[in-house]
Amino acid sequence: MSERLEMQIDGADLDKDDPVLEVSGLKKSFGGLVATDDASLQVERATITGMIGPNGAGKSTLFNLISGFYEADEGSVTVNGTEVTGKEPHEIAREGLVRTFQTPRKLEGMTVREAMMVGPQHQTGESVLPLWLSPSSVAEEERRNLERAEELLELFEIDHLATEMATEVSGGQLKLIEMARAILSEPDVLLLDEPVAGVNPTLAKNLAGFIRELNEERDLTFLIIEHDMGFIMELADPIIVLDQGRVLMEADPETVRNDQRVIDAYLGGAE
């Protein structure tokens, strides 16, 4: 058996041709509880990669470690060949990795359009000096960002909400706004934490279509945690399976669905 095949069977495929995200040996404990135990994986550029696992498998902890919201006890995270281990979330976002949350944060006092404008990275107008020295350049950049924001709102079919207060939209609509805002920052890899949790089947189907379109037309890379097996198995390939804080396996959806170790992990982790 080849070394590459062994890596695919025993855990994640760690021999990708063009990995945009590389995670090596991440460990995190909370007191005596080991949440992430030597987790290693790679996400190939321009793929939709799913991550599944039973309750308590460490999926959310791993996302928090990768995106800088938790500090790892051991291990490293690399984005586009740059190590980002220990960096703050906004610093990691500048390197090309952005994430959403299972429960999106509502931006108080903003319309949907204004909330979208929080998304773009490296806005010149964030610094005082350019506002004085080159106001026309700042205005042109803001115009371009607004055009892109409007384009994304239209893509996600929520442009009719542009002038609504962001705190007044539904939970499903808020998830679309959060994803659109994340894409406005032009990430190389977008981590989605349970994007269809609590949304109706029609919106879930539409969201899958948006993700496919962004992946196929813009080569945007996705890493998605999801408990809805029908959703993730139809959308993602490959699927990474996490169990007890470690990567159990990585394979195509059909192989994962029929693997006895995965079946045992879910039966053992059921609540």
C-alpha cells in the first residue's frame, strides 16, 4: 500500500497539490478535557470540503483554533503558505481565511447595506491620513465596495433588504448577510459553521446553490461544518470526519457514508 493511500485511509489526505489551508498537530485542552487532539488536515484550493462528526467531536473548537478565536496548546496553522498560528482573527483574515458563525452576530444600529460595508479588508478610509491627502481615492474605493456589496446582496437574493435594519431580518436572512459580508472581504478560504442550522429547507437548498456558484465561478474555497447530512453529502467533496478531537478519515461522500468507523463514531456519540 502506498504512503499516500495510507494517509487517506488512516486520517486526512496530507498530500494535496495546492493546499490553501494546512493544519498540523493542533491540540487544545480545557482543564482535563481534551477538545482537539493532534488534528491535522489540508484543504485543497477551489474545493468545497465538508467536516462532520458526532456531538463533542471537536469541530467547533477546531474552527476556533484555525480562525484565531482560540489559542492552540500545540500545533500550527498555515494559510496560503504563511503560518498564522497565534495570530488574531483579523490578522488571519488579512492572510485570506475568514469564517462565519453558527449564530451570526447582529450589528446594532446598521442597515443591511451598512452592515455589508464592514466586510471589505484594507479599506483606505479606515486611516485618517488618506482622508486628508487623497479624499477622491477614498471615495472611489468606497464606491467600488458599495457596488460589490450590492452585487452580492443581489446574488444572495436579499437586495430588497438593503435598507432594512440588520437587527430586524430573520435568522436565515442574517446567515445570508453574514456570508455575503464575509465574501466581500475576498477570502481565499471561507469557513462556514453550520450554515443551514435552523433554516428552512428552501433556504438551505438556495444556500447550497450559492455556495456551488461561488466555488465554480470564483474558485472560492469552502470548509463547512454541518450536522445536516443530506446537505453536506450532496454539496461537499471531500468529507473530513472528526471524532474525539482527531481526524478519523477523509474521503468522498459515498465512502464516508459507508465506512464502519464513521458509523460506529456516530452511534457512540449520539445523544
